[in-house]
Amino acid sequence: GLLVLQLIQSLLLHPGHVQADSKEGMFAKTINMSNSEWSTSTNSERMADTIYVCAATCLLKKENEPCNAFSYTEESKICQTANISVLEDSTSEEAKEIYVNVNVMHNIDMRCRGGENCCLKERANFLCDKKEGDCNRDDECMHGLKCGENSCTQKYSLTGYLFDEEDDCCEPKCTQETPCATGEGICEDSSGCSNSTWVQCQLCSDTELFTEDLFPEMSLYTEEDK
């Protein structure tokens, strides 16, 4: 009880942040979470007199029930804790306000679903994957992808969330119109390969085909990329 009390007393509330003396106690507020995703991630719910108590509850979670985020409702005093693995664009109606431990926040996958400035080249884990956007430049997409043009709805038929008809989504850069040489990616089929009569679209993770000495950038692709 004393440890919890001392921890609670050390917590300070700043605009958008709940901070503890130790670096493990810094939480940043975000609305990049949908109510549905939060519901599946929540691992406990309890009453807490203040947001400080709720933050302390998250910090003191045991390893078998880890916590890297919490939500707190002032009116009901309900404190929910969770161990989230993704953040995502959400409409204002669906968005859930939560606090995320800043030490892990930038390692959490961000699902970009039409939000402006969601694909951030300054943070590698915030680069957009295939069918994510709205992107503005190729370097806002993951390795081997390019930023398409109005492709979120026109090519991938993505609707809802924050998508609109002018949103650009990341897509494979190797296509029949813009084929790639051996060792370049990402392709969806062999038509995206130059000399496609004898070059095929293969998994980038195939180290027998793409040896590290000849193709050092293969480590930047995922196991599913071609």
C-alpha cells in the first residue's frame, strides 16, 4: 500500500500527459484508438478515485497482465488498463481517448486509415503499409511501396474511418506499368517484373534467391513481401 501511495503522490498531470518521476511513468494522450479495438485490448477494469490512481494501476501491473495504456472516465471513475499492439485512425464518433506509455508508443504499429499526416517518414514504424494512407510521398510508405494516386477508394475500395475519394494509399511499386528489376520490390505478380518471361515474383525472404551479399536490402522487407 505504501509503494502505491508514494507512486501516486509522485504523479503530475500535465496537458496531454500523466507523468511520474521515473521515465516508465510518462503517458501521452491520444485518440488514435477505436472503441472496438480498445474493447478487445482491455485486460482489466476497476474504480479509481483519480487519473493518478489509474496511471499507477497501469504502472504496477504484473508481467502476466502487462499494461502499456489506460483510459479513465472522470464522471464514472472507471479505470481501464490494456496492453495494446496497434494504434489506428478513427472517426470522432468512434475514437477512444487513452493514455499510452511513451516508452513504447513509438514501437506500436500505427494503422493509417485516411487520416492526414498519419504516414510519417520521420518515424519508421509509422510508415504506411499496403492499403494504408493518406500518404503524400513515396518515402511515407514502407520499403518497396509507393504512394498511389486516389488509390484508397478507387483501387482498394476502402471506405469508412477517415477515407475519402481523394486519399492516396501505399501500393506495390512494381507493376506491369512500372516493372522492377531483380531484387526490387514489392510486386504482386510476375507482370510487375521486368523480363517477366523468365523473372518471377518471389518472396524477398528467400535467401537462396536473394543472397545477402548481392541483395543487402532484403532485410527491410517482411516475410510475406515479394
